[in-house]
Amino acid sequence: MRAAGRAVRARLRDRIAASDPGLLRLTAGLRTVGAIALTLAVLAPLGADVHLLVAGAMAAMVATFAIREKQLGAQAVTLALGLPVALASVSLGAVLNTRLVVGDVFFVVLIFCAVYGRRFGDRGTALGLIGFQVYFLSLFVGATPETLPRLCGAMALAFCSSALMRFAVVPATPAGVLLRLRLAFRARLAQLVSAQIELLDAPADEMDKALEAVREGTARLHETAMMIQGRLEEGTPDESAARLVQRRIADAEIAAERLGLLLLTARSAERADTLTLHLPGAPAPSLAGPAVPDEAGATLRRDLQALHALVLRTGSGDTGTGLAQVRNRLLGYRDEENLPPASAAVQDVFRGIGESARAVLGLRIALDGPQDESDDTPATARSREELDAEDAAIDGGGEEAARDEETGLRRPTTRAAVQVAVGSSLAIVGGELLSTQRWYWAVLTCWIVFLNTASTGEILVKGYRRLLGTVFGVVAGILLAGLVGQHTWTAFALVLVLIFAMFYSAPLSYTLMSFFVTAMLGLLYTLLHTYSLDVLVLRIEETALGAACGVVAAALVLPVRTDRRTNELLGTVLERLAEVTEAAVGQLSGGPADELLDKARDLDQALADLRAATQPLIHPVTPLRTRRHTARYVVALLETCAYHARTLAATAELLPTHPSIAADPRLRGAAGRTVRNIETIAVRVADEHAGVQVETGPSIASLLGSDAGSTPRYGRITDRVLRHLERLDEAVVGLARPLGVPVAAPKG
């Protein structure tokens, strides 16, 4: 019974870790709700009225979610600076509340300064957010000079409650967050292997569904890997340890993605295109048969399940003979003589399982330190020796070069500050025409649609999502207000539930977050005895007005069109892709070592930025269907290119320690065409009138010589590297067509 209970708890823990990497959403929700509850618990016995309770609750919420730094010391400094900013903001709000023109002008200036403060990093962003939200709070609760002393006291209490929750009750140190992210990576890796098992067994009519699950699992694993890389420096004691973890995470991700592609190829009538694994909605390739046949299929299924078990037990501290035997058997597939008799495609899958087991072993050593080696087979011992040699070769990386930044009105923060100031001015005028009492809702919406957006299209989509969430939230607010009536503490309890749901859902769906915010406001209006159907309908009108003002300001004032934004980011992705490819090929050709993992991380980040910027183009409400399909196809092609480039970089870093991967000087010349093509496409993206063409020609294998596929193991590049280079070359040429870059005919 105890063993069964532990297994259930372990499965539940893995499920939670996979759904909320690092428990970041759970931590944010618990902190915020805890800070609000603590503030209310202190204010209530002191006889505070409902207005003061609402003000304290909202201040605690702002003080908690505004702080974004990762280091605890930096968080403490920002929180300490935030209190005087909040006190000044609420004081000015109370004094200027009744002075229409002066108050409106100050509000616009405050909004400009709050947005402009983003250029000073997380601290500037947090202080600007606190200043704006607290001024809004003063308008919401109707602050006056008479109530100001009590409001300031509630503010101070709210900030103290937030600090107590952040640093004592629900602490989240960088090392602790990184540890939880590692657990999430393991859980998501296990989920991906499970999806791959389902892909192996899926009948023909369910292949598309199984393939989509593999795509989703691959994307979620990559997302977690990026989150880990973003927190390595703060959460790891020294630079060499951080680089070691970074390397092992990258190895595991690449091995898992490659295993999925090999499985898809084994099920297909021909070699599967890598693009199929990255393009959402792409149909599964035609099948060679109902499944991998006969005894090889049963062995393959057993070993995939063994790999799944090995992943789940990685990092758990669980050891034993059974685990060692499973690990040894899977690592044995790295040697040709241990491969079961099967077709070439199926044998490739067994090799992929062996490489995945090696990546899992490396991940376990990097995270938990040296393991018991008493049960090692020769294959396992060889894998350990390779990992040890790689670990010894990893040294501290160089600092990233500072990148040029635009100045003046072209600087993104300055442009956004001007845009939101103009939009807020329009929202104030229009909002007061709708209501002299609730006009600030339009300003709030205008402010919010500019947060974390960089183009007119992004602002339009965000405004649409906020309006949609508000409409449904109003309906929920009406129902909840009718159920709660005048039961104050029941309403506050529901407010806490809705706030937790708001923070937990925020990274997943902006529409859902807006729904919870609006439903919560319906309860707050009930508490303030200002609830009515007219008020909630006005909320929809003000939200629509604020979103419209934001879009108008973004479109007319220093506009950044979505096409321009995506082209800039596309150029950055191509630049990073060329850097990674050229550096990896240079090292594989015998050139000096380079910071390949850092370059690959920059490529992944640039691609993530592009993926986010294309959301307006691929959103379901976008009327231009051809443009939507093109954007989705281009991003999928770039993800395919990035996968091959990452793999080349990881392989190149093995060069000093693996005798099976030797430098081949011919490679630089053979792959030069691919790098030139990437640079050519980047030139065309930057200038659509540039007279450039993408080159085509013989395959890279033929450029290396007809015997490249049958070369000895020592002294030549491996077949796997050759395949990745060829796939990358094909993907780059394929990228030229949807981007309108002419493709030159092969020279005969």
C-alpha cells in the first residue's frame, strides 16, 4: 500500500511539474492570494471599512505581481523602493481626484513615465507598474485627502504582507526554481517518450492525432529547456556547472527530438521530412504498414517503455540493479553489434534509443553527481568515459557582446511611451463622455494592451482578447454578485479564488485571465455597494473604447507594422542561424573551438521572439488565410533549420573528446553554400528589391566525395552529421520560396 501511495504521489508530482514548469504559476498565485489574505486579516480586526479593505487587497496584489527580478536581494530593493512610489502615487491621486484637467494631465504624464521606465530593466518596469496601478487604485476606491492617512497605512501593510509572503512563507530562490524546472524537464521528457510510444502503436486512422501529440510534447520540452537556460546563471553556483547543465539539457532535448523523427520514419513508407515534426496540422506521412512488425516491434516497444522508466527515475535518487540493467541494455544499442535484426529504419530507432539513454545518463550525472559504477557493462563504461571527457572540456564561456540599441523615438520604450500616452489621452476623453465616474477603465485597457506588445497587430489581438474575456467575465460577475448578495467575507473569499485563477492562467491565456479579472471586479463592485447591471455593461463599453484607442494610437503614432516587426525578427533569426551553422561547420572542419551552445541559445531565443511576433498573423480571426498559412509554414521551416543547427553545434562540441567524430576539412567548402544561402535570404528580407538568388547544386554528400557514406570510422565526419547538413541545406532552399527569394537553377 505504501509503495502504491508513493507511486501515485510521484505521478501526481510529475504531472504538476510538467503542467507548471518550475511551479512558477502556482508560486505567483499563492504569493498573491497569501499577501491579500494576510492584509485583510490584519485590517479586519482594526475595524477598517470595505473601501480600505479593497484598497489594501489591491495594493497587496500590485506589490506582489509587479516584482520580476530573479535574485532575492534585487527583489527586496525593488519592493522597498516601490513603497514610497506607491505612497506618492496614492497621495497625488487623492489630491488630484477632484481636479479634472490637472488630474488627467498628470495621469497621462504618469503613464508615459511608467512605460518609459521599461528601458531601465525589471526594476524600472516594476516601479512604473506600481505607480500606475496605485494611482488607478486611488480612483477606483475614491481616495480623498481625508482618507489618505488610512490609505497610506493600508499601503504600508500591503507591502509588508507581500514581503512576508515572498521572503518567508512562499520563498522562491533561483536555485530552488531551477531545481523545479529540472524536474519539469524530466517530467516533460517522459511525456514526450510516452507520446512516441503511442506514435509507434497508432493505427493509420489515428496517426495524425499521435503525431500532433509528439509535436506538442517536443514543443513543451523545448519551452522548458529555454526556461532552464534563462535561469542557469542565477541558479547555479559557478559558471562551469551552469555550462555543464546547459550542455546536458541540450543533449537530452536533441536526442528526444531525433528519436521522434526516427520513429516517424520507421512508420513511414519513406524517410520522414523533418518539417513534418514542426509544422502544426501537417498530415502524417503515408505508412509502410500497420506498425513496426514482428519481434523487432515488440523489442522496440519494450525498450521505449524502459527508456520512459529510466527518464522518470532520473534525479529521483532511486538506484538499484534493475535500473542499471535497463540502462546498460539501452546504452548497448550505441554499438552496432548489439542492434537487433531489423530494417535499417528500425535499427536507426534502436540507435536513437541508445543515444537518448546516454543523454539521460549525462543529465543524471550533471544534476546528481557521480553514480555507482559497479554494474556497468563495457558499453556503459564507454559512455561514462565520453561524458567525463566532455565535462573536462567544458570551460567558462565568454561574455556576450553588447548589441547596439536604437536611440531617440526609434527606441522601443520611447515609442511605446509616446503611443500609450496618446492612446490614454484619447481614452480619457472618450471614457469621460461615456461616464464621468468610470472613465479610468478605458485608460486601464489602453495601458494593458501595450504591455509586452511591440507591433500594431499584437496590440489589436491583445485588445480583442481582453474584450472577449471582459464580455464573458461580465456574465460571470452578474451571476456571482447575485449569489453573494451582501455577504462581505464570502465575496472576499471568492475574490481570492478568482485572483489565484487569474495569476495561474495568465501565462496560458490572456482571454481567460481577463475573464477572471472582470468576474472579480463584479464582486468588488458588490462589496463597494456600487454594483449594477449598468455598471458591468459600462465596463464592456469602456474596455472596447480603451482597446480601440490603443489600436488607433499604435496605428497612427510612430507605428510599427506587424510585417516590419516580423521581418526584423526574421532577419535576426537568419543571422543567428548563419552564425551557429558557420561556427559548427568551422569546428567540424578542424577550426578553433567556439561558444556554440551560447550561439545556439541565442538562435532559440530569437526564434521564440519571432514565434510570438507572428501570433497576429496566425490568429484564427485573421482574415488573410494564405498569409496565415505562409507565416506558420515559415516558422516551422525555421524550427526545422534550428533543430539541425543545434544538432550540428552539439556534435561539433564532441569533437575534442570523441574519436568517432573527427574533423573533415572538406566540410567547410561543402557547407559554404548553405551559409551563403542563409545570408542571401537575410539580405532579401531586409530589402525586398535586392537582386539576389539562392544557390542550388549537388548534394553535400557528393561534394564531400562519393565515398563519404562508406568512410572509416576514424578520420572522417560521421554519417549523422552529413544527414543533418543535407537536411539543413534542403530546408534553407525550401525557406526561400515562401519568402519570395528566387532560386537559381542548378548549374549543369
